[in-house]
Amino acid sequence: LNSGCDVIAINDRVITFGFQYAYMVDKLAKGTDAHRHLSRAVEQVFGVALDVSCEHRAGVVDRLKASPARTSHLLEEAKALGGTVLDSSI
């Protein structure tokens, strides 16, 4: 999901996504292809089918922006093997 959103609730039956923008809730309404795709993705991640619910929450934390940036796995492997970074902007 590339829109401002986060998981705001989850239990053994339902996962609820909160979205910053109401149009995304409409786009992911039950019965739409987008909702079916999201439901399948949730099942693949958790290994069990959960009911997917989407709500408009203007103040929800955008999980993609809240997560720390991940460095390149190749850079981390090179460092682990004794490599050094030549450019400090990396």
C-alpha cells in the first residue's frame, strides 16, 4: 500500500487498515478488485484468511514514512566482510 496508512487493529478474525485519505477507503471497498487483492495479500502474509476492513483516519501514521530507511543489503554484506565506505554520504 503506497498511500498513507497503517494497521490500526487486528485480532484473530479481522485486520483493519486506517487510511489518511477517504478516497482510498472508497477504492478498497468490499467487493472491489482492490479489496480482493488486499485480502489475498493479507492471507499470504499471515497464512490465514482475515476479514479486511478499511477506515478513514486522517491522523493515522504513514507506516512507510515512520519506518527507518533501510540501507542496501549489499552494502551491509560488504561491511560484514570487512569493506569500508569511501563516500560518507552513503
